Amino acid sequence: MPTTFPDRRAAVLTEITSLWQLAWPVVIGQLATVGMSVADVAMTGHVSADDLAAVSLGASIWTIVIVTVMGIMMAINAVVAHEVGAGTRARIAPAVRQSLWKAVGIGLIATVLANWSTLVFGHLGLEPLVRDKATMFVHVISIGVLPFAAYRVLYGYSASLNQTKPVMVIALLGLLFNIFVNWLLVFGNWGFPQLGAIGCAWATALGLWLMLAAIIWWINHAPVYRDSTPFTQWERPDWHEIKRLLKMGLPIGVTYFAEVSAFCVIGLLVARFGAVTVSAHQIALNFSSLVFMVPLGLGIALLTRVGQAAGEGDPERARFVSWVGVGLSLAFAVVSAAFITLFRYQIAAAYTSDPAVQELTVHLLLLAALFQLSDATQVAASCAIRGYKVTRTPMLIHLVAFWGFSIPLGCVLGLAPAWLPWGPAQPMSATGFWIGLTLGLSIAAVLLVWYLHRLSSHRITLWRASALPA
């Protein structure tokens, strides 16, 4: 008997409820994590334009590194979710331990690359004071890369066990710590030195070590982890297992790199237009990143739900869960786009008191509102695809969308190089780059939705064929 509309509607509502119960602590945790960056930008915005520009430039490199590391570590999410769905929980702890070894290696490499990347500041024509502050910001904040890598492993392990509230509490703890230490070191309260932008870097780095210690303590003491905890024994690196995890995680890292580097490279390219343009770009990007944490949190929960369904051997439920998640993320995007459009002046004023920065920020926020729909759709679709343990195709789609379309178009519109036979009469500065970003996100969303449909349908076809009598 075919499924009736009321039955289908009830199933959708049930899945939305299940997905949201898993997702809302992740969403709050993600908002708290990115809230550290929001606090950095907002607080330095009230110190000086130079400190705000230094944080903006340093955050460009920091964000590229940290988001790429997060992506590489996300392989553990799909691995644990599949083991939970298949009922093979004994295999979880060894996978987590090897992921922690992977985190040590990736964390050290990323720390070196972050510090090496500061050499680019010497080629951007920056004012010496801004250049030196931005360089020191990266040197200090890179102390937090290694604990962040390990934290994301344990974060993914906990979330894939449907334990998302602990990471929410820990992220909120980290945010409160960050704001308090910022208050001490950025403004020099209670007799502490006034470090400005560098104080933000110390607050974030120390906060990441605190978050790692907190999640280790939680996993060691909460009863729900006892049958899968990775801390019951120690074992040497298993290079075969680490290679398998890297094979799955590196494409996710490259995917995240392709997207976030497009945003951050733009921050470096617009530096030639002055501190006002850099600051406005960073504020608009910072608030967009804050809003993006909601669909990203939904996507992480969606990865868990799809992975568990796939691990159970139920591709029909995996497809159903996937489309419900994409639809829910898109619905949120409609609301967030309207919010940004209506309150763009208030958002700009909350970040900075500089009238010139406010004016440009308001303009860029309109473009940020425009790409909310495609941004939310692409992150939900890509997370659903990863739930099937497929990571290479989303990587290729993001590379093409952002580096094949967004950056080239952004350079044409934003910089208007004289050697091109076509382009705007005058450089459009940050506006031109944001138009390119909107195009890239739209291309990524369309291609990822198409591939999710193809992948989920193919898995169902194979499953049905295997169920036929020989």
C-alpha cells in the first residue's frame, strides 16, 4: 500500500524532531566556538582601526588553517556513526585512538604552516604596525592548533554517539573564558597589560587547551562513554588505519579549505584598498560565519543520522533523512536572510563605531543575506553525502565552484586589472569579490544536491538488487 500524505507528513515531522534534538546542542556549541572570533573582532573594533585590521588579517590565515584541520578530523564522525548503526561499538575506541594520533601529526604540521604563512603579510603593502601585529597574532594563536585538532576528534566521537550536549556545554565554557581573558588582555583591565589584538590571540589559544581538557575529563567520567571510551588503553600508531582515516578526512579538509580560503584570500586581496575595506569585509564575513553555524550544526547532526542509517543497511531511510535535513537547513536560510536584510544597520553598529566601516559593512551584509540560501543548502547536502562515507566528489565540486568561478570572477570585478579586455570601469573592491562568492556558493549548492540525489538513488538500487532472489 502506498504511503499516504498524512503518513508522509508525520514521518517528516518525526525526523525533523529527531534531527533537531541531535542538532540544537551542536548548533549552540558551534555558535559559541565562532563566538570567540566574534568577540575578538567586536572588542578590538573598539580599541583602534589598526588592531581591528590586524585581527582581520591574522584571522584570515587562522581561519583557513583551523577550518581545514576541522575538516580533516571529521572522518571520525562518519566512522563512529557507521559503527553505531552496525552495532559494532567495540571497533569505535581503536578508531578514535588512531584519530588522536592523526590529530597530533596534523596539528603539528598545521602549526608550522600557519606561522610560515605570515610571510605573505610582507607582500601586501600593509602599514608596518598592522603587519607586525597581524604576524604576532598568528604566532600566538597557533599555540591552539594542536589542542583544537585533538578536541575535534573527541567532538566527532561524542556527537556520533548522539551525545551532543557535552560539546555544547564545553563550547559555552570556552566562549566565557575567551570573553573574560579578552577583557583582561585586550583592554588591560585588573592591572594586566593592554595587548589589543595580541590579547585576543592569547585568549583563543588558552581557551582551546581548556576545551580539550574539559572534553577529556567529561569522557572519562560520563557513564554513557564507558563501552567505547578511547582512554582505557594506549596503543602505538597504526599507520594502515591512520592512512584509511586520512583517505577519508583529507578530501573533507580540502573541501573546507576550498571554501574558507576563498573568503580569507579575499580578505588579503582587498587589503590594498585600506583598513576600512578590510575591516568591513571581516565584519560581514564574521557575522555570516556566525549565522552559518546553524546550518553547519544541522549538517553535523545530519551526517550522524545518515551515517547511522547507512551503517544499519537501510539506504531508503538514509535518503529520506538526507532530504529532510537539506529542507530544514534551507528553511532556516530563508529566515536568516530576512534577518540580515532587516537588521544590517544594527549589526554593523554592534561591531564598530567607525562610520566609514559601518557604511561599507551594511552594503556587504546585503550580499551576505543573498547567499544564505545556497550556503545552507550546500553544507547540508555535502554533510549528507559524507554520511555515506563519500568525500572526494564534494571536494572536487567545491574546488571547481570556488577556485574555478568565485575567485577568478571576484578578481575581475574587485580588482579590475587593466590588462583584461573586459571588466568594470572601476574596481568594485570587496563588493566584486562578494558577488563572485555568491556565484560560487550557488554552483556548489546545485551540484551537491544533484550528486546527493544520484548517490542516494544508486545505493537504493544496489540494495534492492541484492535483496532479489538469485
